[in-house]
Amino acid sequence: MATIQLGHTKVANRLISYCEKRAVEKEGVNTFPEVAKAQMKATREMWSKNNGIQAHHVIQSFKPGEITPAQANKIGLELAEKLAPGHEVMIYTHDDKEHIHNHIIINSVHPEDGRKYHAHGKEAIDKVREESDRLCKGRGLSIAENIKAG
């Protein structure tokens, strides 16, 4: 069953490094895996917004044996495009646990207008969960039932 966790970090490069090391699949939205760290930092610096929250972190986990890393990464990519239009986002898929899971890292600053991305509280996790569930159901994958946020 697909489940969602939502968080953020004040040190985006550390999170990206962790995710890169364990990734079996990786894909970017408005960035490329080879330059994501530097590009996201440059965007935050260009808008003088490198302090505070640097990135938002979504962990999307799937039922063991239900999906391949490539399929999971594709779902993560579609989720990222829906959640953060125009933002720089990296999707790292891991298989280092019993279940395959995505780490979706959203740069906190929009590259074109400097707007900060906001994803806090019950409303944010509900939105992420609903979109993830929609994508999973559309592929015949199971979802977590009766989960309440925070």
C-alpha cells in the first residue's frame, strides 16, 4: 500500500547526498540529477532565500513486491509535477528496505519568481496523500486506507 510522509530540511545538500547514494532510479523535474544540488542552491541564492527551509521532502512508500523501482520513480515524477509546478524537484527511488520508496525533494524557492513552496500541516499532507492515492489507484496499486494526518 502506498503511504506518504512529509517533512522539510534546512540543509538540502545533505538530504540530496543521502538520497543520491542509495538511489537505484533518479529523475529530475526542471533539473538534472548531475546538477541538482548546485542548481537548487543557486536558485535559492539568486533570490536571497538560502536561509530557513531549503527543501521539502516527501517519502512515498509502496507495498512490498507490488512495484518495480522504475515504476515507482515514474509515479514519483508525476506526483512531483502535480505538487510543485515549476519548482526544481528530484525524485530518488530506493530499494534498500523491504519496500520500494521514493524520496521527492522539492526546492523551497521557485526559480522564475522566487516564491517559497509551502507544505505544512494536515492540509498539505492530505493533498499529497490524495494525489499519490489517485496516481496509485490509476495503476491498480494498493493504498493505505483510513490514515489520518497529524
